Amino acid sequence: MDCQAFIDQQVGEIKEAVGGGVAINALSGGVDSSVVTVLGYRALGENLRTFFIDDALMREGEPERVVQRFADVGIHVGLVDARAEFLGALKGLTDPEQKRQAVTDTFYSVVFARLVGETGARFLLHGTILTDIEETVAGIKRQHNILAQVGIDTEEAYGYGVLEPLKTLRKDGVREVARALGLPAEVSERIPFPGPGLATRIVGEVNEERLDTVRKATTIVEEELADSGAFQYMAVLLNDYATGIRDGEREFGQIIVLRCIDSVDARTATAVRLPWEKLEAICERITRIPGVNRCLYDLTPKPPATIEYV
Ligand code: XMP
């Protein structure tokens, strides 16, 4: 791919679509939304309003880290605290598609609609990539960010248009563009983290307590596997309990799954053959999280599994 030509073309198209108006975008800090932020900023300058939406589904320290990283390169990111709205929408839901729908609705109908109203924007710039579109259209999973491709007219439904500058690229292509834009390796090589965040890693109800458990496990897994070179690694909280022993007492505890996969573009994946010592070290740390007494390693390739659990 000729990255420079791609960048020039997308910057041109954003400029043309938005004209002298205002556009908004949501930055999660991942490679897709970071690339969109830089393309949008190059096209629109201060007429791009970038927000980090704290949806309660993020990793430890993520909001502050992302806002600071972009402040360092001169791009102001507004922090929006929408935790209560997302937790309220997810309350009591256990069905995976209903959970995804709740996250989508809260993003688009509640939070983005409010931001559009406040900024006067007519467009939302979006980090949708080709794999998201293909899997949603194939009916495998409703990715949170797929709208037009499933027949939703965003102008009509939410009152703003959506621009998707990355929709012809897969993850590997987005990383190439990120490098060409001069984004640091911690962004361009960042492992994928899904839009609905930790909600895709909690089987069963998503609530503050369960988020806290999976967030602690995520921190451990990301620390331990940072040097693994794997495509993606994560911790998942199951909705089952198992008998264990803690401090000499029987405990009916929670179960965390460790997943670490190799992949090129997330369409297929295989489990990484991690060293046994590494697995033991992770297991030891994870089972020190209060209420967790088992840690399992997932060997399943995609297909038949997907990468995330929800
Ligand atoms: P799955 O679980 O579908 O994941 O095998 C494929 C890749 O996509 C990421 N993923 C998402 N990314 N919104 C996103 O932005 C989503 O709703 C979503 N669901 C999964 C997942 O982390 C993996 O890299």
C-alpha cells in the first residue's frame, strides 16, 4: 500500500465532506481511533473535536494516559465521564448481543448525540475497519461501530453523518498508516482493544464489581505478556464458580480465562504456545485477586472460537 497516497486521499475526503463545519470523534487510544484522530486533525485542525469517552469499560489508568499522550503532540482531547450512563444501560443484561446493543445505543444515541448538540458538529469520524464490517455483515457478531452497513441511516437515526476513513483497511494496514503518520510504536503496535471494552470480556452481567475483577486481571496479563510479541492477549471473567481453598477454608470462587493469540488480521487466530513458567506466574498472580480461585488458559483457535468472549 502507498501510505502517503492513502493519507492524502483520506485527509482530502474528510475536508471535502465536512467543509468549514465541525466534526467530532471518539478516541480510545487504540491504533484505529488514533489514526482517525490524526487524519481528522490534519484535515480540520481545531474544527475536529476529539473526546475520550470514559464508559467504565476501560483498562486501568487509560483515560488519563490517552488524554496526556495526545496533549503531548498538541491535540486536545476532552474527557467525558459517561460511566453512570453505560453502567445503567448494562444493568441486568446477560445476553451477549443485548449487551453489545446497549453499549452501541449508549455511544450513539446518548453520548455522541449530546456531543453533537454541544459542539454543533454534523459529522462523526469513525475508526471502523474492514474486518469489523465483514464480520457484522456475515452475521458473526454485531460490532459496536457498524451502522450504515446494517442499514442504519445515521443522519435519520442519530442526527449526524458518519465518516469512516479506515473502512478499506485491515489491522495490518492501519498499523502501516499509523507508522507513516509518525505515531509512536506504543500506539502503532498497540494490541487491539475492542470498542465495547471490558464488556466483551465479562460473560454474564457487567457491573462495577465484576469490571473491577476483570480490570485487575487485565493489568496482570498485559504486564506479563507485554514482551510476548503476540497479536492480542486478555483476561476474561466467566459467569461460573468453582470450588477452591483459601486460607484453609472452602471457597466458591470466580474463574478467569487467559487468552493469548497470534493472528495477522483478526480473521483467524491461534493460541500462542506460552512457556509453562509464564503461565504459572500469571496464574499465581491472578488467583491472588480477591474472589478468584482459578485461572484457565484457552487453547481454542478462531474459528471455531472468536477472539473475544462476548
Ligand atoms: P472477535 O472476537 O470478533 O474479534 O474474533 C476480532 C477482533 O476485533 C476486536 N473486536 C472489536 N473491535 N469493536 C471493536 O472495535 C467491537 O465490537 C469488537 N469486537 C471484537 C477483537 O478484540 C479482535 O481484535
